[in-house]
Amino acid sequence: MGALANIEDAPLMLNGLLLEHPFVSQQDLVNRIITHYTQAGLKQAYKIVGSADFLGNPVSLVSNLGTGVFDFFHEPAKGIVKSPKEFGKGLAVGTSSLAKKTVFSIFNTAEKLTGTIAKVGGQLTFDDEYQRQRAITKQRKAKHVGEGVAYGLVDLGVGLYKGITGVVKDPIKGAQKDGAIGLLKGVGRGLAGLVMKPTVGAIDLLTRTAEGIKNTTTVFDSIMKARIRPPRYIGPDQLVTTYDYNKALGQEILQTMDEGKYKTLKYKYHCAVDNRYSVLITSDMIFFVSRALIRGSKWSTNWVEILSALQGIEIDGAVVRLYINQADENRPPHRSLSFSKIDDAKAVYKKLLKITN
């Protein structure tokens, strides 16, 4: 039953309940609220059933196709009242939306159907370890058709390998665990896996390919949408506090610079040197980072030093100097940070002293 219970994106919408001057007992008020939302939920039960994977999520299919058809007519109509140029743009947007929504809907349904069949097939192998490994693999989603085909071929290869080797391994494991009875169970499991595991792998190839094609229609959507602000800073105590833009920006720099190489470090402080360069301090390191001139580019490291390797720190006006223990002859004896504002230099100097002492 677990293979049939997957439900995704069920669009439940419950209307609010407005009671004006409800001069009733507390129990009567509670009963009215319960009755209202129970009836509202029952009326939308079809959306839950219709969002089930084993049916191909027909609610999503109809919703996406409907959105595409609406955009196809609405966007040109919205543009034609303004100018012929806007009509052309609207026609292009509407046509693109219809094409994308159609492809997304069809292959989303195909992915759900084949995925359910593969999941049932995986359970028929009676191999719990194989099912666990397969569930872990499925958590990695294909972003586009190329990844979908690649992941699918890997799944097919794993299915063939597990099916063939299981004929030998499963009886041995069963015998080691439960003796003669385990041996017989292992033989049955191995023979079932010989048939089912390659079959599941082949179905997974279809599922992954459909997933890749589906996600290809939305692969550029996240690129086109820029964040209004950096994600909220969450400190080591994991408490949600008032939004602090400076801390949020510093955390974002740390997590994205050098393709996320240092994202596991604990952010402490950062300060802009100028419009392009910044100093970033963690609990163990200090970074001098820069952002490419291209808009939206990620941050990269110009140099990094381990705080425990610092022999001394001094400040001279708007310049902070870091004196380094030269274990390597190729390293410079010190690093200089020249700030545009003296107050920024003082702030970095004090933060470094506090962390290193």
C-alpha cells in the first residue's frame, strides 16, 4: 500500500468561517467550526485522491493544461489592447506557456505512473536493503533531460547488477542468518530479484527520463527569479531572530563562495572593503573575497588565512595588518586590508582580537 499512498501538490483550499456576533455557548461555537471545516474538507476530498501518484496525478494534469490554455488566449488579448508590439509579445508568451505546461503535464503524469509501477516492482523483490538504497537514490532529482537519462542509465545498471549477483549473494546471506530455512528464502529472493530488479531498472530509466524532460521545462525559471533579499541568518543556536540584512548577506557569501566549498563553517562577521571586495571572518578563518563584475555572479576567495596562524594584528588608520606564522616560505609575511572607512577597519580589528584572544 505504501507504493500507492504518494500524494503530491494536492491543491486544498478551505474557505474561512465568518460569524458575526455569535452569542452561543463555547461548545456550540466549536461544533460550528468543526462542522464547517469537515464539510469543506469532504468537498475537496477528490483533490486528494486525484493527486495520487498511482493515478498519474490527474488534478495536476488538468490544472497545468488549463493554465497553459488560459495563457495562450489571455496573454495576446492583454497585449492587443495596448499595441501590435505588445500583442506579438503576448502571443509569444502565451504560446511558450502552453507548450511548457503541456510538456510538463504529460511527462509529469508519465513519471508518476511509471514511478508507481517501479516502486511496486521494487517491493516484489522482497529485498529490504535494495529498496532502501533505491529510495535514497530517488531523493536526487534530475534537473534536465540530460541528467534524467544519465540517472536512468545508472538505475538500469544497478538493477542488472543487483539482479544477477543476488542469485548468488541472497542464498548465502540467508543461510548465514537463518540456516537451511534462510537458504531457501534467499534462493526465492534471488530468483525474484533476477526478474524484478532489471525490470525495475528499465522502468526507472523511463521514469528518470520523463522526470528530466518535465524539469527541463522549468530549469530556467529559478535562474530568471532573483531573490529580493538574502536568506535569513540562522546562528549556531538555530534560533530564528529578527532579520539582520548584514548577517544574512555575510552568511550568503560564506555559503556560496567557491561553489559552496566553505558552507559548513560558522559565520562570525564580514565587512565590505569597497564595492567589490569584502573581508569575511568565521570562527576559524579569515577570507578576502571578491565578486565578479558580472551581475549576479557568486563570490570567490582571493586569499584565506587560518586564525590560529596569526602572530599579530595591528591597525594603522584605515589599514589592518595581519602578521602570519610563515610555515611555508612561499606565503607572504603579512596581509594588509585597506578599508575605505576607518570605522570599518576598527570594527574588523576589534572582531579579530575578540575571536583570537
